[in-house]
Amino acid sequence: MRILKPFLIVFFLTVLNSGYSQKIYTEKDIQIIPKPNQLLIQPGAFEFSKSTKFVATTDFQKEISTALINKFEKAAGWRPEISAASPQSNFIQFKVDQTLNKEAYKLEVSAQSITITAKGNAGFIYGLESVRQLLPNAIESKNVITTQKWEIPNVVITDEPRFQWRGLMLDLSRHFFDKNYVIETIDRLAMLKMNVLHLHLVDDQGWRIEIKKYPKLTEVGAWRVDQENAAWNARLTTNPDEKGTYGGFLTQEELKEIVKYAATKNIEIIPEIEMPAHVSSAIASYPELACFNQRIGVPSGGLWPITDIYCAGKETTFEFLQNVIDEVIAIFPSKYIHIGGDEATKTNWDKCPLCQKRMKDNGLKNAHELQSYFVKRMEKYINSKGKKIIGWDEILEGGLAPAATVMSWRGTKGGTDAAEQGHDVIMTPESHCYFNFYQGPQNEEPIAFDGYTPLSKVYEFDPVVETMTPEQAKHVLGGQANLWAEYLPNTKESEYMIFPRLAALSEVLWSSKEKRNWNDFTSRLPSLLVRYDYLGINYAKSAYLVTAASTADMAQKQINITLKNEFPNPDIRYVLGDKTLAGNAVKYTTPIQVKETTIVKASLFQNEKLVGKIFTDTIIFHKGVAHKVKYLTPYNNNYKGDGPYTMNNSIRGSKNFHDGQWQAWLVNDMELVVDLEKQESVEQVIIGTLESQGSGVNFPTQIKVLVSNDDITYKEVGKISRPYAVNVNSELKDFKINFGKQNARFIKVIATNLKKSPKGESSWLFVDEILVN
């Protein structure tokens, strides 16, 4: 029998008396997002209790301590105190180290105390946010949880961001969001150690900032005629005499409150005041700002091209903008003013005598150079006020303003070109950073812009382009997500588009490139989503969805279905027919072969439990499958479908009309004949269609079915008429035409195109399948 040596006995007694947690923490337990750059896990844990003290020596330290203390009060039922002096143990304290970088922090946790070391407020905020994410997820609860142990592992974290600009842009113009939502967004940015909130305050569809010198900007420009029942791009031109009722704006006092609150979270608010385009709301308020003093209404929806822009030839235009900028600067202490500068259609400048005179007087060759003059002149004024400008990458056209920072959205080329010229750059390419794009299969998602930016694609983003030299890379300040709000009528839908994609971007912009790993990120993400549940954030679960890609082998009359998911090595399981997934699911390993009518159900599984929404698809092998189709009116070359059997391959199209399963007709009606190759008994024809009025796609207004045995003489057996109706959604619809049993070989289907939308635009007709039963 071995006898413990005296020093071991003393060691174990010390450990027991110190409150040493029996749980042994590993790196898997550290689920902080964004991932810290250096992490050392040590034995033991610090346990928070009602006697824990927050040692704060400044008002700011007290303020940020109170934010975490409030969480303990709600979730634990007790409230730690703030103290000016350090007790012997059981405390959290702040320590200043001027040698650290501005946003760096060091977090040291032992069983007796927690120390956050930083140069100043930014590091202290981020250190506390890491403490928050080390605590159990239940710290976010709004109700007391009495069974929870409130401890964090003993760690040493040394951390700082890779990039200085880590941002999100909220578009308040297309749909208005109030002060409370902006404040909530600030909290959520801080949680992820983001430090910039870019507010898009001005656009065609609404002016959202109070300017006291020009009251009509909010009396008129902040309100538009309510056409929310129609698709964004299908809305009609507004009559300038019709009073707007939809909209809103932020007062200067509200904006000052937002700025003040953001400062407590180390978040800089960047205002964007668009010029020279995206300003219909201003011109609706003050028509003299336009080239020809034209009266317009505030647009209620999509507008293209953007021709109503500020007149560059009038001195009063610059006087107006300078006065606006003066009031903006008085609200926002930010280093930057964003002036937009994108998507200006300059046709009025080409016709305006005053603009032409400006060009002649200043030796400008074309309207691009006139826009450069416009931007440079406004930059000079803004610089004189101690501020710098940011513009979208179009400000490169005609020559870049001397000290401008470029926000590169049309890919990264604009940013690369600007960096080569020695300008600072913020990378925000729409391919990875536009959060108004779909993040999952369109059939399962709310309507969005026609692009695809899933969670995994956001995580692939890197602001530094590989071809950049080290010197050029130094000009890359960082990146940001942009959330344009055309399709976001409320805050819940806005949250859905932001989260959890913003978590992926936060890690891209904070963590060192070497530390980033998709597998590791996805293992930490579920913990954050639990916190979002507690916080009531309407985050998207799109990354958990199973998606399918189907191919048709018409020679074998077989459909091959491939299943996939965003997560690495996903455990996808499926069933065929009317079985339930629970207890019946088969693990997916190779494409599923389907040769008869059936239902396919699939889902992601984690830890033997079904996760996320169940994927369901019905494959129908109808009498028309794999038979010849003769087109009496040819389909449009841009939408040819998936070969000769597109109309009868049993594969249905999705709401993404670029998925290769749709054939389309522009203005023309669809007229085709399905040849069954022998007489068959038929009694039903189903026509699969799509409507997306914002994209100019409309349901047919009438469908006829005719049958024949000789392809010469046809008999009409069924007809459906459907008048045009406003539809705000993207919708798939099967039109079913039933008729008495007929023996027929040839089935003719005629679908009548709407021809012209109420807006006067050419109408598309999309069809994905003709099912013959």
C-alpha cells in the first residue's frame, strides 16, 4: 500500500480549500467568437457569487461592469457589487498597460481573481465580452436560473484584432428602423467585438436624418406613399402631389443618444449622406436641387436608372450640401463622413446647360470627370472641417479625391486599385459581404436580393487580396457587412439576415488568418446560437438546412439526388416514401436513385438528434416523363432549362429561376406539344410556374389544354383564367387542369403571358414542368 507523501497531502488540501472545480476544462469548452489569438488553459476555475466584487476605478469601468452585473441580477438572482479597492480574493479588476495596442487586452483568470489588462476602454470592453462568453450561455437569460454554477475556466488570453475596421452597414432608408433597434444592434456588434456601425441615412426612398436648416427633408423626404403590398421593384411611380404615409426619421437628439451609447461599446457611428445620386427623397423635398427643377415624389420602391440626381452646375447645390454636412458633423464625432457616390446615371448632366458650363469652365472632358469634380469639391469642404471622406468604389471614376477612403463593393478590384494609388480601403465585396443576399435555398428563405451568400462563404472572405504587395495591404483598414433593406420591412427580418453571418465576419476581421478554421468555427457556433435564443434574436438557421441537387437520367428514367449541407462532414440522413425520419432514417453516403413516384425527406443529425428543418421533395413520375416536346413558340435563349427534357424530367424548379430547371418566355405566350408517342388515357395536366413580380416574372393569365391523336386536329379539354393580382412574395404555383378521361397521344398546352406589367415593363413567363396524369 502506497502512502501519500506530506507535500501531496498539503497540495490536495489546498486545492480542495481553494474551491477548485472538479470539471477539467479543455479548448473545446472555450467557445468564444471571434476566436482569441492566444489561449492558455490552466487547472481550475473562478466562480462568480453574490460576494464577487467588480473593482472599478473610473466611471467608464463602472459603466461596463454594470452591464455584466445586470446580467447576473437577471440570470442568477443576485447582484455583485462594485468596489473601489481590491479585496483579498473573489474579484474582477481592470489594469492599465500603456504598452498594449488600442484594442488589445489580456485576460487572466485564476481561482481567486480575474484581471483584464488593456491600454484603455476598448480593451476593457473586449476583455469583459470574453468573460461573458466564457460564462455559461444561461448568463443571457432574462429569468433566474437557480441550478446554474456561474464559473469560468482559469485561462490566460492575449488578444487583439487583425483589422481596425470591423463594421456593419444598416440601411435605414429603404425601410426605416428606429432608435431602439439601432441601440440593440450596437449591443450585438459589441458582443462580437465589432467596432463600426455605418448608418445609411439617405437614399431615394427616404431621408432619415433631421436637418434643421432644411425641414422639408423630413417633412416630405422621410415619407413615401405606402405600396408595401407590392413587390419592391414592381411598385408604381409616385405622384408628387400624393402625401406619403410610410417612413420616419431620427431626430438629431436621437442620433446624439445613439452616438453616445455606441461610444460606451467602442463603436464608431459613420453617417452616410449620399451624393450626387440616390437622392430622390431630397429632390422631392427641394426640386431646385435637380438640374431641371423637376417635381418628383419620393419613390415607394425600386428605381432604375437613377437619373434624378443633384445638379453639379448649380452653386446652390453645394451650398445646400455644405449646410447639411455642417449639421451632420455637429452630431457625429466620427473621423469619417461617407458620401456614397455610387450608381449615378448622368444623363441629365449631359443635357443640363449649367453642368455643361461647369465642365467647360473647369476643363472637364466628360460627366465622369464632373462627378470627380463634385466629389473632390465636397471632400475639400469636409476636410476643412477636420473630417475624411469615404465613398463607394465609383468615386474612382474620373480621378480619385486626394485623401478619400474607398469602400470597395463591386468585388475587390476597386479596393486594389485604390490601395495601389496609396489610398485607404475598406473591403466589402457583394460576393461575401452583402447580407441582403440569400443565405439558404430560396424555397426556404424569405424574399431577398438575387444573390447567394451562405455562412460558409462569409467565413471564406479575406479583406487582403493575394496579389497585393505588403505595402498595399497596409492600406486595407478592414471590412464590413452591408445590409440593404429593400426586402426588410421589420426588425425581425433584419435580424434574420444579419445573424449568424455577422459572427462569421467578426472572426474574419478579428482573428489572425492562421487561427481561422471553418470546422472549429462551426463547433463553437451552436453555443452562440443558444445565447441568441436567450436574447430573443431572430437568427437564421439556414446553415443547418439540407439542400438537394437533382440530375435526370432520362435514358434510364431515373432521378439522381445529391444531398449536402454547409457543415463539414455532415451527418445527413434520409427516408423515402411516407416514413418518418425518427427511427427510420438512412445515413446518406452516395446519390439517391429514384425510379418511381416518391417523397424524399432528409435532415442534418447531430449527436443522434435531428437538427434544423426537414428537407422534403416529391418526385413524380408522370405519363409525360422523358417524352418529346415540340415548342410552337420558342423559349428565350437566356432560360433554356436543362436540355430537351426540361419540361418533363420530374425535376422541379426552385424560386431561384437561375437554377437551370426553368424555361421562360418574354412577352410571348408559351405554346408547346407533349408527344406521348402512343395513345394514353389522360385526365389531368399540371403546369408548374413561378411568380416574382419584383423581377418581372408573372403567373400566366390563362392556360388552355388541348388533346389530339394526329397532331393536326385538337380538342380543347380544359381552361383556367387567372387575372393579374399584386403579389409581394416570390411564389411557386402548380396550375391543375382536370378533365374527363381522354385517350390522346398529343397534349397541347398554351399559357398566356401577361405581356406588360402595370408598371409598363415587359413580362416574363416561367414554366418548369408539364405533368401529364
